[in-house]
Amino acid sequence: MSCFLCNSSLGKKLVMSITGCGLVLFLLFHMSMNLVALFSAEAYNTICSLLGANWYALVATAGLAALVVLHFVFALILTINNYRARGKQRYAVTANEPGVEWASKNMLVLGVIIVLGLGVHLVHFWSKMMLVELMGAEGSMVAGEFVHATDGAALIAFTFSKWYNVVIYIVWLAALWFHLNHGVWSMVQTAGWANDIWYPRLKCIAKIVSTLVVLGFMAVVVAFFVCSLCGDCATAAACADSCASCTDACCAGHAH
Ligand code: HEM
């Protein structure tokens, strides 16, 4: 079995497909959880504290890390094998495939952008939440203010009040959209589900899933950035309550 998974091309694709499926499920959960921050900082922080540094959250994080590493390593191996197999033919083959989507030809590059973005993202959030708790601290200093390790809403408000973070996240999420768009379809195709009837349906499902995931994440980025534009009311609590409870004078007249 392990030989089949590691030595055959189909086996490696199956590993990509299974790990990819796990990662998509994580993204759907993570995106849905983040949407809560648009409505209530309190509710969001309650979820964050449930997912703090306890044993089940740690097991889930370790499992998630394993999925990312496996997905990335097998993608690298498959790309190198394809590259070697095609030899000098690779350019001619690419030129003869006008119907092949841009994303499908750039999955590894998109994957690298996603991993780099993930690194930045983990520094923004995970390092100030779970890692801080694992190190036995209550919280950390962020831009001169003490932020509790479970105050995810405050970190979101702070992170997306900076325009350059908004730009970084939008580029990251765009790469994620292209990657998921091809990835979700390819995942099901590897499982042998694609035939003439299901081929267009699966493409459509892949587009819907990737758009839902990316729009959900994007909504949080944009909403918190727009909220931060109203000056002093960019304090975490006011913004994280989606500005509904923001009574600062600077907010008067703004349509939040
Ligand atoms: C743009 C909106 C996003 C926001 C506001 C957000 C927020 C957060 C927060 C608050 C945490 C820390 C949770 C904790 O340690 O308790 C976190 C962790 C994490 N995020 Fe995100 N996230 C976003 C997008 C993404 C995306 C697009 C990905 C993947 C491509 C991602 C992957 C992760 C991972 C892998 C972790 C670590 C999870 C763990 O500790 O088990 N996030 N995120």
C-alpha cells in the first residue's frame, strides 16, 4: 500500500487528493468561523478560547500541519517527475494544450504563494494566540498594546487596519481562489468521478466552493479595513462588533 502511494503516479495523486480534501474542509470551517467576527467579537473570542492550547486543538493543529506538508511534498515530487518525463517535449506539449487552464499549469507556483502567505498569516495570528498560550503566557504586546491570547477579534481589527496587510491578504486569497478552483475539480477527478455528465458539473462545483471560501475570507478583510477607516473607532471592540455598537463621534454619519 505504502509502495503504491509513494511509487506510482496515481498513488501520489491520491495522496494529493485526500490531503487536499482535508485542507478544503479546514478552509470551509475556518472561513465560517471567521464570519462570526463580523457579527460579534465576544462570540468569536469564545470560539478562539475553545480552540486554544488544549490537547484536542493541538492534535488538530498537528494533523493540519501534516496535511500541508504531505500535500506540498507530493506536489513537488509529482512536478519534478512530470518535468523529467516530458524532457525537451515539455514546451511543445504546453503550446499544444490551449484548452488547459492557466491555474492547472501553475498549481505549484500558486501553492508556493499560498505557503508563503500562510507563513505571514501564522505570524499575524497563530504566533500571538496558540503559541503564546503554549509558552504559558496570557498574551503579548501588539503595537504597544497588550492583547490577550484569546482576543482573536482584536488581532483581526489590528491586522486589517493596515492597508499593506489588506493588499497582502487580497493577493494571497486570489492565489487561493485559482488554486482551489483547479484543485477541487482535480481532487474529485482523481477519485474517478469525472465522466461526460459530471465533468462540467464538477467544474461548476469547484468554482462555487472556491468562490465561497475566498469571498468569506475576503469579507472579513474588507469589512475590518472599512471599519478602521473611521479613525478612533478602530479600537478592537468597536470594530469587531461590526461597528454596530460603535458610538464614537468619528463614526457619526458613516454607513457601516
Ligand atoms: C483572511 C481571513 C483570515 C482570518 C481573519 C484568519 C484568522 C485566524 C486566526 C485568528 C487564527 C488563530 C487561531 C488560534 O490560534 O486560536 C488563524 C489560524 C490559522 N489560519 Fe487563519 N485566518 C484567515 C485566513 C486563512 C486562510 C486563507 C488560511 C489558509 C490558506 C488560513 C490558515 C490558518 C491556519 C493553518 C491556522 C493555524 C490553525 C491551528 O492553529 O490549528 N487562515 N487564522
